[in-house]
Amino acid sequence: MTTIQIPVSDDLLHALGQRAIEDFLRRQTQLLRTQLLSSRLHDAIEASGIDWDKELEEAPQQAWDEYKRHQS
């Protein structure tokens, strides 16, 4: 993990406090990381060549058929 130093104005620091600013920036960087991972996941899904809409459409029927086979 890398540490970045960011200048913060004194009036903002006094108004909000160092802890609040650190917490805010921590949450923002976590959000950015989540967005990056989401984008990478989306790209990987697209690159797989699988028709995921079709898979999701057929999955309930396949699950039901398998359930019925095990009940017999």
C-alpha cells in the first residue's frame, strides 16, 4: 500500500478535523477500488464470449429439472 500526502487547507482541517477527513478519503478510495474491480469484472465477463443473459434465463429451468430428477 502506498501513502499519499495531500495538502488540506487549515480552515477545512479545523472545521472537520483530521480524523473526519482521513475517514472520508479512506471511504472514497475504497469506493474507487470497488469501481475499478467492477470494471475489470465486467470486462472479463464480456471477454468470456458467454451469453450470460441466456445463461441466467435458462438457469432456473435447469435447477428445477435437476431438483425433479433428485426427487424421483
